[in-house]
Amino acid sequence: MTYQRRETFLPFTRPMVGPEEIEEFIDSVNSGWITTGPKAARFEEELAAYNGVKHCLAFSSATAAQEVILQLLELQPGDEVITTSMTWASTLNTIVLQGGIPVLADIDPKTLNIDPERIEARITPRTRGIIPVHLTGLPAPMVAIWEMAERHGLWVVEDAAQAMGAHHGGRKVGSDPRSVASVYSFHPNKNMTTGEGGALVLHDDRLLDRAKRLRFHGIEKDAWKRFSKEGSPHTEVMEPGRKANLMDIQAALGLHQLKKLDGFNARRGVLFRRYLELLKGTDGLVLPWEGDAVHGHCFHLFVLRIQPERVGLDRDAFVQALKDENIGTGIHYRPAHIHAFYRDYYTQNPQALPPEGLPHSEWSGDRLLSLPLWPGLTEADQDQVVAAIRQVLKR
């Protein structure tokens, strides 16, 4: 069949917002509850039920949620937290902003997730905890991480920003109390969205009230009720806090997105496996692992790795070549430690990098790109993506 260039640009992703979300949004506007109110509270209840946990607090972002949990865990200046460089920089930023030191361990090149064996080598007397990232929606090897954390007296906070609805060992990612907390993201490119937003799962009841305070200026819990009939207009600031609450107009989207999430993820899985089948055996491409019975993928991203020595193009040239064919892609991610700030940071804190460096993270970070993947992507769209890849490789 003769190759035909796609006529319109196919984006890497787009949110799937339907009439139910729009009607709920309009209802929020008409009700007068635009900021945090009863729908945000209901969204939290439904998030907790979906994930099978007692406490799930909605935030303005996953980043803000992670900032709060690190404050709750009383991370002190100079304390070390082991995490991965193969993540968005916010994972590291939250540690640095609290005064801690993000100590990096390399990844397993098969999964792109942090390698537990490499974590063990990074533990020092200053280590307080571990933040594994469930990259691309594929759960990290949590059993090994939990066992290691228990041996060394460390806490675990799961960065599940990309993994809402994924499963680990038969449980929803983030629901296992062997982690002190987990964070989710509802950014527009995630598997469900509230426009912007995130959530924090807490397994320790003692942290709940303070988490609510720190989320909203440091005033007492359920502060939004001060404007309701049963509330009081008086407030009391208990400690300095953030402005990190989720609004009702955002929760209006989330209430319906959450109901659709399992269907969204199932459709993503169909498309993910179809990419695997269509691209199987293509020389010069390293295809992603789809997980197994223990590591239940939610198929947030389909990440290819380009082998320039076989393809004849580096990753950035390959991305541009696909763009010229009207195919959009993403890059998830350039390793965090090569960003300008962190290049300087690790020059000043060389002990926070392994002596051997991060070869697997850097190798993958130079070669990876994410193909278009969202529930509304059609098989015809997907065929055009694959045809464009083959055309670029042919050239």
C-alpha cells in the first residue's frame, strides 16, 4: 500500500471530556460553589472508595500533595531521600524545597522504573525514605522496596502520578499501607483529569487533620464549610500552610472522569498491545514492557526507545521527522539530573549521585519518545502513526 502523509496533526494526547462533565461543571457554576465545596468533598470520598483506602485528599496538583507529605514526615535539611532521575523534575523539586537531598539510583532498563538493587547501595545513615515512581503507568517493584525500607527503618512515598488505576499484586497502586502515602496526578495528559489537580492517599490517621491544614493556609480542617449554613465565618491559623486545594469546578470533571477511568484504561491497554503487535520486530526500536500479573499496567504511556546506530537518526531528529509527517510525540523524560539546575546541584552534591553515574537512565533518556495514546485514538489513527514510523525508518 502506498504511504500517504496524514493531512492533519495528530497530537500526542488529549483529554476525554464528555457531556456529563460539562453538565456537572455548569451545575457547579450555577450553584455558587466554584471553589472548594461539597463536590470536592464528594470527589475525595469517591477517590478513597475507588482506591480502597480510608483517606484520599484532593489537591491542586500531585506536586503540592507531595510537598505536604514531605512536610508531614518532617523531612529536615540535609536528610536524604532516594528516588529516580527518570521522572519529571517535580519529584526531585519537592525534596529540595523541603531542604532534603534527592539521592538518585539507576533504573531497570526493561521497565524504566527504579532498580531496587541499586537503591540498597545508596542507603546511608542520613537516608530517611524512598520515593519510587511508577513511570508510564507501570508499577515499580514495590515488594522489594517495602522489604528494604522495613530493614532500614525508612518510609516509602509512592509517586503514582502516572499510575491511577494501575494494580500491584492485586491491589490498586497506592493502596498498600506499607507505603506511608501515595500521590496521583489529574493533569490533562493523565488517564483521568480535573484540568489540573492531584490527590494524596494517607494510611496514617494521625496525619490527616494536619494534611488538611497544610493544604489550605494552615487553618482548621474542612475550612470550606465556613461559608455554609452550618459553618462559622471565623477561622484560626494553626500553622503556616499552602494554598493547594482543589476547586468544585475541577471536582465536577473528576467525579465523572473517575467513573470512566477503568474504561479509559482498558481502551488504552487495547491500543498499547496493538502498538506492540504492529511494531514487533521493527529493527532499531526498543518496545516497552506491558507488565504482568503482579505489575498491572494502566497504560499511561507507550514509550519507544530509538537506537540511533540502527535507525540513522537520533531521538530528536526522529521526533522532528514524525512531526513532519503530522504525528505528535512526547518525551517522558529527559533524566532530571541533566536539567540545568540539577547539573549544578549534583556538582555541589556529588555524593547524591552513584559513583558509576546513571548509565541506564541516561541511555534511555537520550532515546525515548512517547507515541500518541489516549482512549479516543482510533485504530486508523494508530495505523497512520505506525505507517509514518516505517516511512521515517525507510528513508
